[in-house]
Amino acid sequence: MPAAAPGIEDVRHAAARLAGIAHRTPVVRSRTLDELLGGRLALKAEGLQRVGAFKFRGAYNAVATLTESGPVTGVCAASSGNHAQALALSARLCATRATILMPHDAPAAKRAATKGYGAEVIGFDRYSADRQALQAQLAAERGLQIVHPYDDVRVIAGAGTAALELLEEAGELDLLVVPVGGGGLISGCAIVIAALSPATRVVGVEPQASDDVARSKASGRRERVAVGPTIADGQQLATPGELTWPIIDALVDEVVTVSDEEIVAAMRLLFERCKLVAEPSGASALAALLAGRIPAVDLRVGVLLSGANIDAERFAQLVS
């Protein structure tokens, strides 16, 4: 574990900051899913969080921490959508401004929502540009504070509050399954599990087209992959985060991958049988269970449904 990694007390402090600001999202049970998988599932519905994703937890914790010592000029980040929206709203709530670097091919609904929360949006090409360099340049030119989507201890601690709530409501778990993009969510969740439920296995899930974390777990070091096209745009990353990777390496038991078709099947089942909408990245953890990548028989399983930011037309197109 890196010395800079947050601990369980950081997560608890984040939870106190978020109290009354973030939603305490419901834990959903489904007899249909239990029968299909042979276990007892607890679905943490983060699509019902503010801005429609878990990202609000980390973004608000970061911005609130920054502004506790006084006003800041503004905050910035590079994001394909959910962190962008979360940072935009968090900045507004904390009386500062947000500037977001967003890939040109990010979903239009996420771009519109980010602007709707009051942020300035600047486009870039995710396949050719160095987002970190662009972000650093923007921050230097405008005097902004960078709030990284995942490589930030405040963001990781905030994301971990989702697992804290899940354990408080669902009780002991044998297995926790979490979507993996840059690794902020699974890092925060793994820190909570290691402190409060160390017997629980933590398994991450990412799309086959962007399997950097799975390859890194297999080799024992940070690997870089060519970012392939996938419907799970929130998980399209070339390499694990510098801060999140050591946490994942130390505390996450396994990382598996799923296809776009398997993600769509999970989205459809969530909609038809659980009456929940999930964006592709948000459904990937359940997709791995349904596809048999992770055994669930006779286990108490927590599943993070990380977000629901998808427009009606795109959702219908995918699940029809």
C-alpha cells in the first residue's frame, strides 16, 4: 500500500462530509437474480446518486475539502462524463467554478448535463491526446485545482463511502464485485473491505476492449494497452492509475473482463426484472456474474451498479 493511500478514517470523514448532501442510495434485492446465480445478491444502486453515478461522492469530498480552507479559483478535470458532471455540480454547491476536458466522442447527454451544472466544457481526442498533459496545462494557465477522476486520495475516500453504506445495510458479504475504470471506486471499496470485512473477496470487472487492470493483475505491474472501442465509455482507459494501482494490487483479489454483449444482457435484465436503468459501465459488474466469470453459488454478494447516465434513445438501441 502506498503511504499516500487513504485509510478507513478518511472514508469515514468523507461520509460525514457527504451526509445530507449525497443520497444514501438503496440496496436492491432480487429473487430472480438470486435464483439465476445461486447466491444472495445486494445491488448498490449508484445510478440513483446525484448526477446519476457514484462519482458525486468523490468529487464532492474533494471540492469540499479544498474549499474548507477558503475560496479557490476553480477546479478542473479530464472526464468522459460522470466525473465531469459530478465535479460540475460539486463546484456549484461549493461556490466555485469547474472547467472540464471531455473527449469529443463522449455521450451527448453527459456533455449536456455537465454544461447544465454550470461547467465550461473543452473537447479533446481521447485516442491521440495526452489527457494528463492537457489537464496540467489548463490548470497552470488558469490557476485551477486539478481534481483527478481517480488518482486523488479525496476522490478515492469519497468513492469508498458506497461500500461503507453497503456493508452497513447488507451486513457481511462473501464477495464484492465492482466495475473498474481508473480504479477510484474499487480502491475506495477495497480499503473499506480490508478494514471492516477482511474475509470478503473483492473482484473488479472491466470491458474486454480495455483490459489494462486485468493485464496488470496478471503481470504484477502497471500495464498499458491500446484503448479499444466499447460501449462502456467510462471504463476506456489505457493504464491503471498511479495511485490506484498499488491499492488494487494489494487489496483486490481478481479482475475479470466482459464483452459488450454481456454488458447489454445485464442492462436488459436489470431493466426488465429489477426496474433499474444502468449505463454500460454501471452494469459491467453484474454482467460478469451473469456470464459466469465469477461464481456466486451460496455466497452473499455485493454488486456495485456504478451509474445510470444513458439517454433513452441509446438505451433503447442497446437493449432492443
